Amino acid sequence: MHIQIIKFDVITNFGQFRFSLTEDKPDFVIIMFDILNEPSYRSVPEYYNKIINDNPNAEICICGNKVDEQNRVVRPSQIVFHKKHNLKYYDLSVKSCYNFDKLLKYFIEIYIKKMIDTLHIKNIK
């Protein structure tokens, strides 16, 4: 049995737009916004465009964080960006790990699918 180790490198920028994916081309990117802060959701398209320009092959997932907090500002009905771009979206809480398993499962499934596709291509040649 062959065991494949999946390595997750996490790079955060804490809301700063000073980042570049030109050197590191991650396979997976999470654009996370704060559901208690509407301007943070409004910045999602800017991050998305930057990521797509730097790394068009990245798998992108949008996440709304802090769902365990009271007084939600960004309502589920307002969160539509992911639908327009056919992206996965998860409400989650980093603090309590709510839905974190679903997010990781999604990325692992995408990774496995890419590995299978790569194997099929190699076997065809």
C-alpha cells in the first residue's frame, strides 16, 4: 500500500492586500471574511481577482468566519459571490472549528481528484 502525505502550508495575511502568489503557486486558496464586518465581505472580489491573475489554476473556497458570534452583519442571503463564480462556500468558526471538517474534506477530495486525473494522463501516454 502506498501512502501519500498531503502537506498543508497555511499563509495568512490578516486582511492586508500586500501578498503575491507569483513565487508560491498554492493548489488551494481560502478567501476568508468576517461575517461581523461587511467591508471584509466586500473585499472578497478584489482578493479573488488577485488570486486568479497570479494563479489561475488554484482551487478557491470562500469562507465566512465567526458564525459562533452573535450579531451577524453579513447575512447568508447577501453571500452570493461564490455562486457567481461557481466556488464552494462554508460558514465556519475558526475559534470553535465549526464546519472546518467540511472545508478540509472538500480540499482533500479536490486533491485526490487531481491525483487521479494525473494518473490517468500518465497511463494514457
